[in-house]
Amino acid sequence: MDLRNTRREPGFLGWRDRVENAVVKRRVFPYLVLATIALGLLSGFVVTLVDRKDFPTFGTAVWWAIVTIATVGYGDVVPHTAWGRVVGSLVIVVGVTFLSFLIATVTSYFVAVEEARRKADIEGDMADALRRIERRLESLEAKLGD
């Protein structure tokens, strides 16, 4: 499958093209980092709104969100209110789901790119073999025609 010649479907700000381009150029890491940071900042902001007691600063909330998204859960900062725990549960589920989805998507693009490269190599080898066969046939026809 040639990823550069496939029909593009309209997407959210061309995200598929950007992800595909990042995979082809092996520059996926910045996208993963940015997506994780954005999710951490958003989660940190929300938890500071619903649980001011356990998360008095935005920095503490972001630290907790990043640790929770990564499923490390150091336990140095934890929500104690019901709403804080609801947000924490959502962050865990969204974090695990989001990271799993992201990893699966990136992996599938890597596989697709590798398959396209292998297919192009095979097609090139076949074309070379056909050209050699054609030259040999022309040579035989020339000898028979004499």
C-alpha cells in the first residue's frame, strides 16, 4: 500500500496526514509528548477545580495527572473528595485508553509504511527481472532471425 498515493478523507485539521507524515519521517515522538502533556494539563486543571484541598496548586495537579495518566501512581498526591476520585478514575481510564490507542495507531502506521517499502522493493526487483528476461528474449529473437 503506497501511503503517498492513497485517497485522503477529510479529517480534523488534516491530522491523519500529519500523523502519517510524522511516521514516514520517524518524527512521531513530539506528537506523543504533546498529546500526553495536553491531556495532563487539562486533567490537572479540572482536578484543581473540583478538589482544591488536595490539589492546592496547578503544578501539583499536573504532576498528579501525568503520573496518573502514565499509570505509575506514586501516591504522593491523591484525591480524597468524591469528585476528585471521579476525576481520578476518568483520568486513569482515559489515560490508559488514550495511550493504548495512540501506541496502536502509531504501530499500525509503522507496519503500513514498512509494508509499502517492501512492496516497492519487490515490485522493483520484479521489474528488473522482467527487463532482464525481455533483453534475453530480444537477444534470442535476434539470433534466430539471422
